Amino acid sequence: MEKYRLLRERVHAELPSVDLREPVALPDSVIALAHDCDYIHRLVHGDLSRNEIQKIGFPWSVQMVERSRRSAGATVEACRAAIRDGAAVNLAGGTHHAYANRGEGFCCFNDAIIAARVVQREFGGQEGIRRIAVVDLDVHQGNGSAKIAENDESIFTLSVHGASNYPFVKECSDLDVELPDGTTDEIYLTALERALDQMSKSFCADFVIYLAGADPFVGDRLGRLGLTKAGLCARDERVFSYARTHGVPVAVAMAGGYARDIQDTVDIHFNTVNCALQYCDS
């Protein structure tokens, strides 16, 4: 959890042109764009079973619920800002393991799918932003996102992840790219470029929500892939290059990062923020 504070402090110190804002907590009615009302009610009121709480991984508390509302709210705000500025970042988020009716893997509410549907509702009219690509480059498959959006042709889920990593029973994204343990920069970047090209041939996105996990890093405790910091920076540049080519805004959520040295995780996330800033300035 400490990485979020460290990242914010570094952005504040080194990127003074970035406008840091406190996110609002999403109300139940907005969360219900992606989640069952019964699940929302039981989570908010602490009525989940012990097994359901164990799958989430956090002990229940009022503060945990508030944080989950605000984390999802930050991705929604990042989407609105990206439409105005070209790109924006949630310094947390990427809670892609949350299903419509349950949470798991430290994820309570699926911020990417909630935000995608808010964008469609608010900007699908005159602005014409209707088709959302969720580009998930966390090392773990975005199983919750894939399942919630499986019958939604207006949301394309792309997940590039470790084949043998959590979740061990995976869902079917619109496009899944599974990589073996130890995958290095060159192989990863080639696979990503092919995936983005394949997505662009079958789906014309109006907007990108990018989950920029730091956990493909070679020094990540939960990652099992072999990317360097330079490789992860090149990964970010590939995503923004895709967005530039297609003329679409990008909202970023940080997703996972569990490096043995927490400063490595902060470095990787900071580089992603800087890449987004350069996209705004381009």
C-alpha cells in the first residue's frame, strides 16, 4: 500500500505541471453500471461471508469500502480528464479481478469497466465515444473485466499476462496473450505490438483505458516475467503510440506492482505517469 503515497510524493516533487486531485467516492448507482446491486449492498454494509472476504484479501472495514469507492472514482475522473487533455492517470486503480457479483485478488469494484460505462453514458452522444478498449498489461489476467464485458461488444478487453500466474482459472478476454515465465523485453514487446495490431483490425476504439501494471518487472515478487524498467517504459510508449496513431484519449490506472524493492515499483509507475504527460504535450 505504501507505493501509492510514495508515487504521489514523487509526482508532486518532480512533475510540477501535473494537476493532482483527490477523487470523489462513487455512489452505488454508478458502481451498479458494472456490479450487481446485491453484491454492492452486502459489501458496503459488511455482510459478505468469511469466504468472500478471504477471496478479496482485505479485512472488511468502512475505510476499505471508502477507499474502493474513491479508487474507482479516480479512474472515472481520469477518463473525463483524458477526454479533455488527451491523457490522465489514476495513481491507484486497475482492480481488474472484481467480478459483477464478487471481489477477489485485492479488488472490490472493477474500476475499468465502471469507468468505460460512465464514458459511454456521458460522452457517447455528441462526442461519439462509444467503443472502449481496455488494454490490460498487468502481469495477471484481467479475469473480472473479461467476464463482466464478455457479452458487451462495445468494450474490447485485451489482456497480456503470465500464462502460469494468478488467476489459475482464467476467463476469455476478447484477446488474451499468455506469456511463459521469464519472458524478456524483446519477446514481450513483439507480442504486445502484434496484439495491438490484431485489436485494431477487429475493433475501432474511441477511447483506451490502460492498466499499466508494474508487475511484469523482473524484480517483482509476484510477477514471474523478466522485463526491465527500460522494457516497461517501451511498453508504455507502445500503448501511447497506438493511441496517437488512432487519435484516441488514454486513461491510465496503475494496477499491480510488488517489487522486492518498493522504489523499483515506484520508478516504473512514475515512468508511466511521465509517458502520459508527454502524450498530453505532444
